[in-house]
Amino acid sequence: MSGHGAPRSSATDLDATRLRVAVVAASWHTTIMDGLLDGARRALAEARTGEVLELRVPGSFELPVAASRLAGDVDAVVALGVVIRGGTPHFDYVCQAATNGLTDVSVRTGTPVGFGLLTCDTEEQGLDRAGLEGSHEDKGYEAAHAALSTALTLRDLER
């Protein structure tokens, strides 16, 4: 979530010391992915996350299968990727498949998935959302924060 009305909280408000979290990140577009990963790592560190596993996959299309494999072994998954519109319908197929796949993983396994998949019309939009110096958004941080917050809420429900 972004823009007006987006929640304004910090991972420093969370205590994730007892959580195990997996970060699954696409390898495509190094600059944007480095920004997303840095943001996610910062949120996980601020929340004092107990154990963090990082896994790289080739692209955003592969995020759901990796997230599915990890979901049963961790308390939360943070999925990071970027898809930039091109001149073919490939953009729509990858975005829909990755979104539906990540949603399915979360619902089917009960493991929160922080959605850090940027779907952008241009490379500039991706750079502006990646948490890089001068960016207006930090989607990696937001995805990790959302995954941690949801995992902690679900843990409270189990008590």
C-alpha cells in the first residue's frame, strides 16, 4: 500500500525475535532488486528477526514455487521481484501468474507472504519504488513489515 492513507508504522515497533523468515527474491534487474532486498533486510533487522533465509530465483514468475516450498518451514515469506511492461502480453501473464501464485501459497499454507512484487510500466517507476536513494517508496521494507506483522498476529491467535 502506498500513497495517502497508507499505514505509517516501523519495523522497530515489532518483536520478531522468535520468527523464522524466508526472503525469496528474483534475480532479474539487479539495481531494483538490490534496493528491494536492502529494504527487506532493514525491516527484518529493525524487528530483530530471529532467523532469516534468503533465496534467489531467476525471475518473478518463479517466486510462487520457491515461496511454496519454503512456506511450511518458516513463519513468513517475503517475495520480492519486478516486472516491467514491454511490447507484448508477457507482462500481463507474468504479473497475473505471480500474483495468483503468491496469494495461493499464503492462503493454502496459512503462511503470510509479504508481497514485494513491483509491476511497473517503466524502469523509472521500478527505481522510484525500490527504496533506493531518491526513491519515493520502499516496497522491500513494506513487504517485510507486512509479512512480520501478519505472522505476529497469527502467532497471537494461536495463544
